[in-house]
Amino acid sequence: MIPDTTYRSSAPEIMDDFHMEGMQLANALDKIARINHMLGGNRITLKGVDALMKNIPAGQEVIMADIGCGNGDMLRTLAEYGRKKRWNLRLIGIDANSFTIRHATELSAAYPEIAYHCMDIMQPAFAELSYHIALCTLTLHHFTDREIVALMQRLRTNAVTGIVVNDLQRSRLAWSLFRLLCFALRVNPMTKADGLTSILRGFKKQELIRFAEKLQVTQYTLRWQWAFRYQWIISNV
């Protein structure tokens, strides 16, 4: 039975347990990254970064922080993209799970421009970081509405240039198609369960507009993107 998607779900995801570790978690992180890559999800973030980089002088060192970095796939993709563009990048991956950070670090050994930090973004230490661009790829849906406003307020303060949000559209069609994709790809039960929950924790366009209003954001673009994503680019300049 296809669930109702009128309101955001508050159901927890298995991977929201910061103490989880082991090969099951590593395999799930890698599978999610592969699915995201296959569906073109990383491209949405790259386009957002392209838009914000136009506000930064050529050759300047640019610090980007990936909030909830997972296995680091987005940062590795960005590092390769930055090398082609001849950007001077320093990339920071942030995640609250220490095993996830170790896994991402191992996978990123060939990328000296990437550093990882185990950090809970709701704790005071995160507020001390500064960067030019903050990336939230499949991150916001893990939080409650109140937590999202608090996080975005912090990013608005600390991100000199802007923020790129790339997250899920909540819809019955997206939920149904992901379920079929899991069957076709023989996705493991944990990844399937978390993926379906993620969609139910995703957003309607009007909800993101309301967040922008609460944050008093005026310089932003919000677009629907394939596959069932929203690209929300906020300029702090």
C-alpha cells in the first residue's frame, strides 16, 4: 500500500544511529552513493556550486563544507570537477558517525584536498567552523522542521558565499518508483527501508518556501530536478 505523503514523516532512519558501524553500514552508504550517482543526483549539487562560484574571484581558495557527507562520494565528485575547472578547493566532510568518517577517509585517500571531521552539527563546535559554500546533499530530510531552521540559520551565518541544498521531493510516485528500483537492483533491506523512509521525510516545494520565509532569505532559487529532487541555492552575498 502506498503511504500518504501529505505531511512529512517523523519515522527514524536506521542510519540515523550515530553509533552504528560495520560492513552493513559501509555497504549501505556505498549503495546509496551509487544510486544517487546513477540517478544524476550529484549533478544537481555541482550545478548549484557552479552558480555560487561565479561570485568568487578566480584563483581564490574556496572552502566548502559538506554537511552529512556519508561515504564522501559527493566530495570526491566535487574534487574531480574542481580539478577540471582549475578551482582552488579545500573540501571538508562532516558527519556525526565516526565509522562513516573513517570509511569516507579511506575511500578518499587519493584526494588531498578533502578532510573529514566527526562532528554533530547540532553541537557548539560546529558553529565555530567557517567556509565559503555549505553543501546539504540529502541531509535536511533527516531533521525536524525546527532543527532545519536552526541548522539553516547557522549556515546562513557561517557560509560566506552561500548554500546548496539538494534534497528529496516527497511524493507517492517517488516512493513507488524507488521501491521498484530497489527490486530491480536487489538493494539490501536496510538501504531499501531507509530510502523509502527518506522519501517520506522529504519535502513539498511550499515547505521549502516557508523555510526561506522563516529565514528571511530573499536571494535564492528553488527548482525541481530529476529524479524527484529540489535544488535550493541560497546566496549570502
